[in-house]
Amino acid sequence: MAISKSKVAVGLFIAGALTVIFGIILVFVGPIIIDDQIVKNVEINPANDLSYTMWKDIPVPFFMSVYFFNVLNPQEILAGEKPNLEQRGPYVYSQKRWKDNITFHANNTVSYREYRQYFFERDMSVGDESDVVTIPNMLVLGAAIMMEDKPYPVRLMISASFKAFKETAFLTKPVGELMWGYDSKLVDFLNNYFPGMLPPGKFGLFSTFNNSNSGLFTVFTGQDDIRKVHQVDSWNGLKKVNYWQSEECNMINGTAGQMWPPFMTRESTLPFYSPDACRSMELVYQKPGMVGGVPVFRFVAPTTLFANGSDYPPNEGFCPCRQSGLLNVSSCRQNSPVFISQPHFFNADPSLLSTVFGLSPNEDDHGLFIDVHPETGVPMNVSVRLQLNILMKAVSGITETGKISEVVMPMIWFGESGYIDGPVLKTFHTNLVVLPTMMVYMQYIFIGLGLATILGAIFLKTRDKPVNTSMANLTDNLKDPKGNSNGDERQAGLYVISNADKAL
């Protein structure tokens, strides 16, 4: 019996040791396996059907919510009074996005154009596209600023043309026309005499967005270096733009703004190039969080994003500047006096709020953020919010501008949002959260089970040896030299039992 237990103990010890070793191997090999799977699924590779299809035909629902600043006192503004604005919205549009003209290159890059279509969502909107709002007339006020340095007779001629086409400083039209365009004889007239001043065709705030693409992007596939995946190599064949006044500001940095390289830390940032803003931007880490059970890092716009050169010297190249919080994009918008900011001048110089009535900035409604799964660089929840403003003021010779006080006037703000949900979220959660977590648990389960088995073997071995030895000696002492039990065996047994009872 003693020999049998000893063999069992040795077998248990070996099995436990092997189990512990396997668990320890998993501790070191498990993360490597997980990271290898992440790399294979994150790189842009047609061989990966699921991830490539998701990259090519984005299955994530995207929406654009548009808010108009309806002008309540246009006549008083012309007399020099402060603008009084009323926010109207949201008017919500679903977006369809897909990549086309995809071409892979020998240097591990891929070129593509991403197209976008917008569809009005009445059930998600505050009203219909037929709703009428009043906003500044960019054709009049923008042209007035652009003509400010022209000879006085030219300004008189421009003013006469405004009158001839019955254009005034403020425009009252349906939301749909303001968004996607309306016919304007003035646009044709201005383009005839000042070629390139305005885009041809219908004039609208988003007329160039629908059924369009954001240019030819060439990005790294990550197949040779996963740290470079999605990084922009060129845009429209350019390694840098020429809109700005410094080499740094003209650089095309980061990704195309949809995904980032994997394995992020809290020191990571989200750089991306935005064709709509004509520049590269960079978001910074704010806090951790969860989206649909998936751990994320939230990245937000730093207060320096649209700061002027005085408050943040690296931004000097984006000048001429006004107050911090405004980005002058006239250099890439046919010199039209257009400024981009965060909605309601959030994170901007407080003095901007004093120039108009009706603004109330707060982070929840007007902040910009992207929630990214740090292990893969995949955005789980996105909300990019920007405001379009126009500089307006009285210009001598152009009577349509009246006595308007100089002000950067909010026109609209819009938020583009998208989130991973439904089957895509379930697949993402299973493959990149549940399975890695199970592997981590399996490491400790194997180690714990192995240690328990080893302890059991040690316990069995140590308990078995003294009991069997003492019983064998006792039996030998009770036998005569011929191996027969002597008469004292019964007394010895009774003595052992008696002492055992006393001990208990």
C-alpha cells in the first residue's frame, strides 16, 4: 500500500509541475499570440477578409448633426448692434462611406479615395429641410471683405451687382438649400469677373461634400512595420501642403483620421490630417473608459489646437490670427474670410462670447472626442464637432454691409459621430476582449491547478511515510522470531487503542 501511494504522489507531482510550467509559458507566450493576432487583423491586407472588408466598406453608422445659428435681429446688426442668435437643430444626416480606386504599391502603401453620401433623417431631426432660417450671406459679406483692399470704384461696382441680383447681407432660405446649394446668378457673375473666387455651380455650405471624396490618400499598410499602419504617406500626391506660413504647419502628419497604429499608451496622441480643415491636427489623452464592454482611451482636442501664435508659438504659422480658438482657413477657401472653431467658441478666448448673444459653450455638448481601443487603434465612438464662422464688418463703398460692427459671426456648427455597434461590436468584443481575457485567466488557472496538485502530492507523500513505518514496526514487534504473532499482540493493540482514546 505504501509503495502505491508513493507512486501516485510522484505522478501527481510531475503532473502538477508540468501544469505550472505550461501556465508560466502561457504568461509569456499568451501576449505574443494575442499581439500577433492583433497585428494580422490591423494591417491593411486583402488576405484578411473581415478586417479588410471593414476598412474598405466601413460598416459603422455615421451621422452628421447640423445646427444653424438663426439670426434674430438682422436689421439691428446692420445698424451696428450686437448679433442675437438662436440655435436651430439638429438636422441629422446619415452617412455612407466607402473606399474606391484602391491601389496597392510595392513600398507597402495603398492609395484610395473615400467617398461619402448624406441622407436626411427626419425622425432624428428637429424639423424638416424645408424649415427656413436666416444666416449671414457669405456671398455678400465674404466678397465685401475680399474686396476691401480693391479700389473704391471696384467696390462700388460690386455693390451695384449685389443690388442688381437682389442680394443682401443676410440670407433667409430653407435648410436644404443652405446645406446642398441653390442657384445663384451672382455666383456666375463673380466667377466671370473674378475667376476662382467661388466654386462653380450651386452655392451651399455643404454643396461640395455630398457624393464627393476627400482626395487621394496614400497610407502605409503596416505589413512591414505595424507602427506605421494607416499613417499618411501623401495626400493628392503631396507630402506637405502650402496653405500656411511655416514648414511645421504645412506638414501632413498622422493618419487619415479613421484608425491609428495599435498598442497605444496614455502618452500616445492621435495625429491626423483633415482635408476639410486643410491641416494636420492632434488629439491628446484625457481618460480611460468603456464602450460596449470594450476598454477605451478617450482623446480630446487640447486647448492649444486653435490657439493663436501669441498664446501658443508653434501655431504662428497658421496666422494671420485673431483671438485664440479661431483657425483662419481663408488661405484654403478662395481667400473667403472663414474661420473654424469649436462649437459655441468652446475652449476659445472668452472675449468672443461677448461679441454675440445666444452662445453657451460646455464640454458635453460642444467638446470634440474620439474613444479608441488602445490595443488595436480602432475608434469605438467618435464625435468631431466644428463650427463655421465668417468675419463680417462694414466695408466702405459696399452699402449692403451698412454699419456692421466687426465680428466673427457663427453661422453653423456640425458634429460628425460614429460608433461601433451590433454584430460588429459583438465580433470585436469577442475576439479582442473576451478571448484575450480568457487566455489571461487560463494562465492563472493552470498555474493555480498545478500548484494545488503539487501540494497534494507533497501532502500525500509526507502523510503516507510515517504512518506506514510505525505500523510496520509495531507489527514486527508483536511477532515471534518465526513470524507468528505472540500472545502479547492483543494486549499491545488494546494499549494503542486505550492511549488513542486518552489522547482524544
